[in-house]
Amino acid sequence: MSNTKHRKNYVLKPVLKERMRELLKDEKDFDAFEKIIHERQRSFIRCNTLKISSSDLFKRLNEKWKVKQPFFRNPEVMVVENKLEPGELGNALEHLLGYYYVQEVSSMLSVIALQPKPGDFVLDLTAAPGSKTTQIAAAMENKGTLIANDKDLGRVRVLAANLERCGVMNCVVTRNDGVVLCDKMNKAGYKFDKVLVDTSCSGEGTFRSSPKTFMMWNIKQVKNLSRIQKRMLSAAFKVLKKDGELVYSTCTHAPEENEAVVDFALKNFPVEVEKITLPLKCRSGIKEWKDKEYDINVEKTCRIYPQDNDSEGFFVAKFKLKEEIKGEMK
């Protein structure tokens, strides 16, 4: 109870509150959003099928907790319904053995949308700490090649530790700026079947797990990140094969970091947005924001709101490259 009261002390900054009201025009919808962001997130985990089957892990965990598998098509997604002690999920033997990864359900959507397959050549451009990288490797069944990149040495160390714990054997870890890495790979002639660009963002979807976001958020950061995200996406398209697929995702609701980035891609690269089916309730991308109008195809992107799914907030877009990009493109 004290934790809940402590969370109530956090409030949306006036500018952000105004922006969210504009996104969630229905008053009840906005009220539901403002209420749930003060509640502790649910305890989701993802079965690591490289080490154990979802059915076996489900049986094992139900001996100590009350565990559910909420999605028939994604049995690896589980939620622990018990009230857990701090660190209980991370300290459990099954976690230490690499049988599961503690991962919020929204975070799993990028890889579910990407649909990596055994034998694919895949790039995870901003991989640390490894939740999505280990999820990709599991989908690939350790077959094919996965490049996991991050620019921060400390985060790369955590990434490497998580890959080892989860038994990932088909992954090469690199440490580089994402744009620089893609430029190097493009010049060397590397082309990937699939690329994940789960980029840094303003974190508006993470209030439940990271209340400090209430204080750290600012509009200048949103606009600056949008420019960085466009550069990252531009670089990533260069290393994609013709008919290759790229998933762009963020954990924010800001249109400047979501639909505006997708609109930029559609206007500058030979790509199309693919319709995606996800296990959570998805709202279509918005076609206009402030004084900007976006390509109609941004409607095929997916907005995840916490009040719709009792989850964190998220955004997912999936692209297909219609024509291989050669030479320098800005």
C-alpha cells in the first residue's frame, strides 16, 4: 500500500498531460490511462525455449507460484499472479538456469512482429541488455546467424552474460554506434533477412516500471530523439535484403518518435508498411499530429496503451524493403 501511495506522488508534467489528452480524446480513456500508470506492472516472464519447453516450465513454476499463459498462440508468454517479493523472479533457480527471461509483455511484441526463423541472418541493432536478442535466438532455434550490437561497453557485458545464461549459440556480439555499424556493413556488402531497430526513446510507455520517467520527461528530448531515430532507421535500411523485413519499435507514445519516423521512412526509402497481428489489443497509428499530416499507411502501425492491456505502453511498425539500397542514401 505504501508503494502505491508513493507512486501517486508522481504526476504527468503539464505539457505531457496536454499531449496525452490530445492522443486520448475520450475523457474516460484518458482517465483510465492516468490511473493505470500509477499501478505496479504485472509480473510477466518469457520461457526460453532453447533450454526448456513452455509446457514443462509452466508445470514447474506452478509448483511454487500461480502462473498463467494468457495467449494461446504464444505459450512462451507467462504471467505470475502472486504478489512477489522484490527480486524474487530474478533470484529463482529457474531464472538463474536460463529457463525464463523476466520481460514485460509489450517488450516481447517487437520480435513477435519480426518473426525470425531458423537459418535467418538477423541484426539486432540496439540489443542490450538482451531481452529481445534472446527472444530472437529462441525463435531461430539457435540456427542461422544473429548479430547483436550495442554501443555501451557496460551494457554489452550485461548482454553477453544474458546470452550465456540463456544458452544462445548463434550470436555474434558487436560494440559500435548503430549508424556507424550499418555503414561499415553496407560497404562490406552484408545484407540481412531481418533487422530489429528497438531504439532509445523518451520512455512514455514505462511509467509503471520506471516512475522516474515522470520527472525525466521533456519535450526537447522527444524532438532530439526523433532525429536520432530517423538516422538509425535510415542506416538500418541499407543493410536489409530486397524483400527483407525490419521492425521499428519504441516504448513511447510520442508521435514524433513513432508515426513521424515511419512517415519519414515511407517518403525517403523504397519500403512499405506491413500489417501486423499481435497478441495485445492494438490501436492504429495516427494520421496527423499538431500541424503534421502523415502517410495514410502509418495506420498499419500498432499503438499499445497500458489501459487497453494492463501492460506497459509500446509502438511497433513493420517494414518490407521493396528494392535493395545501393550506395549512399540519406
